[in-house]
Amino acid sequence: MADTGFHPRIAIGGVPVHAMLVPFPIACFTGALLTDLAYAGSAEVQWTNFSQWLLLAGTVFAGLAAVFGLLDYVLNPRPARPAIGLWHMVLNLVLFVLAVVNNFVHARDGWTSVVPTGLTLSAVMVLIMIVSGFLGHRMAYAHIARDARHADRRDERPDGRTIREDRP
């Protein structure tokens, strides 16, 4: 029987590479929002420097995660691709574009590099990241886990044990 379920195609040790890279932009973009807030409250220039570096690192890792996520999506057969995966991908592409724009905004000099445009972009990015993360989580646990459960059921024996349990 051919495998028709959606599952990551590029993985190391069973863990998708996309999922390994995603925590970096999450931490960096959230950190950029926090350092933007610190700068808005203190006007200490070092906070904007932190924001710039966090945005740069987050954008680089978001780009890498996007490449591997896109490959996982297109390497699966079309009928197996959940619609939620397309929405997840579109939101992540919007997030990536906003990150690039936010990098250029933060490259400006002085107060205007963060307040109000940079701070607003950072906040919008974190909100989009939350929605996209929810969709990615939902896809992983509602679609991929469901397909794995169906695969396990194909291995069940009449006594309830799986074929794998019979192995030493």
C-alpha cells in the first residue's frame, strides 16, 4: 500500500529540519520586540543595536526554515497536503517579508529607527508568528499525528498488539 499521508520529507533522526530551525526566528523576533520596547522606554541606543542583530539572525533562520518547510510541503503528494499547511506557509512568507522590511527600518539612524514604525512592525510580526505557529502546531498534531495513528492501526493484530510489539 502506497503512503498517502502528509509527513515531513526532510528530517534528521525523524525530526523535520524545518521544525529544528523554527525556534530561532521565534526567539529572535520576540527578542527584537522586547528590545524595541526597552528602547522606546529608555532611548538607550544599545537596545536598537540588539534589535538589529536579533532581526538579522531571525530573518536568516526564517529564510532557512522557509526553504525546508516549502520542500516538505511540495515533496508530499498533492492530495496529502492539508489546506492548513498552505495558510501556514503564506503567513510565514508574509512574516519573512515583514522581517526584511523591519531590518531596513531598524537600519535608519536615531529614534525613528524604532519608534513608531520598527516597534509596530515587530509587534505585528510577533502576532503573525503566533497565528502561524498555531496553524503549524495544528497541522503537526491534527494531520501528521492522525496519519501516523492510521499507519499504526494497519499494523494492529486482532489481540490489540501491534506487529512492532512482537519484535524482540
